Amino acid sequence: MNPLSRLFSYILLSISILLSHELPILVLHILLTLLLVLYKRQFWNKWKRQTRPYWIYLPLSGMIFFIISIFISAKPLDAIILDVILATIRLSATVSIMTLYIIESQSHDTLLAVRGVMFSSGIKYQWLDRLLLYLEITIRFFPSIKEHWSLTEKSQKALNIKVQKSTLKRITSIAKSIPDFLIINLQKTESIVQSMLMRGYGNNSRRSVYPHIKFKLFDSMISMATLFFVIGVHNFV
């Protein structure tokens, strides 16, 4: 499946869940969420690990919302309880689906798919191409910056330099190191720019895409089927 059609389908399902205020429609979406999680069972371990904090946070938020609603809402108690339960279920289902999407997909593939559509359709918006290039470089080099920071902390521990544990002192320590990291990454950026200019970036010829992820007929059918499902459920169920 094309990353764009996957993103479109997951976002539509998430919006549809959030708009499900009637119990039958919400039950249908819960069943669909469970089927989707079961179908993607190869991602169970990552899914459980990443959604575990929300199973505490969402019910706790529901309790806070319930307490506030008792004092400021004119609804009866049973209606408030029902609203809180349904809202918590909707948020839990949305978090489950979007966490599954984040685990399954990769941001770099989505950007490649966008560039593939631009290349196939002949779109030549330079500002959009530069924006996609900026996002690609950010996604590609952010892990190396994070790894560099982790290595710096490990080096401090190896040199027996005391690592601050309190939040305020830790923030202060990090702030002192930010200028050095900025200079290092600016030098890396300059090297990248020089390499891009040597490869001809900015000339009249269009920038190619590799690998070229095509948007096929199957992807269009999946996107349209998801759209019709969401519209049909909210209008005819």
C-alpha cells in the first residue's frame, strides 16, 4: 500500500472515531479497531509498549473531566458518566489506531510517496520541493544528533563528571551545551549544502525520486473505500 493512502485511511478512521457520538456507531468503530490490531499482530509488542502510558493517562483524564463536569454541567449524573466513558473510549481507540500507524509506517517513506506523486504529475513548485527536502534532511539527521548527545552524556560519566539529576540543573547543563551542538550541526549543514550544489541541485533539471513509490489504482480504491465507509456509517447507520 502506498504510504499516502495508508496515512489518508488512518486519519479518516481516527476522525470518524472522534465523531462517533452515538453508541452503535462507536461500537462498530471499536470492533474495527480490534480487528485492525489483531490483523497487525506482528506489531503487538511495540504497540503494547507505546500505548501502555495512555491506559493510565486517559482514565485519569476522564476522572478529572467527570469531577469538573459535576460542578459546572447541568446534565444529570448518569448522562455525565456516559459522556465521560464514551469520550475515554473514543480517545483510546484513536490512540490505538494512530500508534499502530506510527509503528507500521515511516516518515521518510511518506515523503518519498509525496515526491513520487509530484514527479509523476509533473508538479514543479520549488517551494514545496524545498520544504520536502528540509523535512527529509531533518528526519534523516535527527537520530544522529540524538546519538551524539547520548554519547556526550556517556563520555561525561566515563570521565567521572557528575551528571545533574534534578530537572532544573539538567536543563541548565543542556542549555550550556546547545551553542556547541549548533556550531557542529551548522558545519554539517554547510557540508551537505556543498555536496548538493556539486550534484547540481538548483539547476533547471528536475530532481528525480528514488525509490519511486507509485500511487496505483489499488491505493485509489482503498482511499475511496475508506472515505465511502466513513460517510456511509455517519449518514446511514
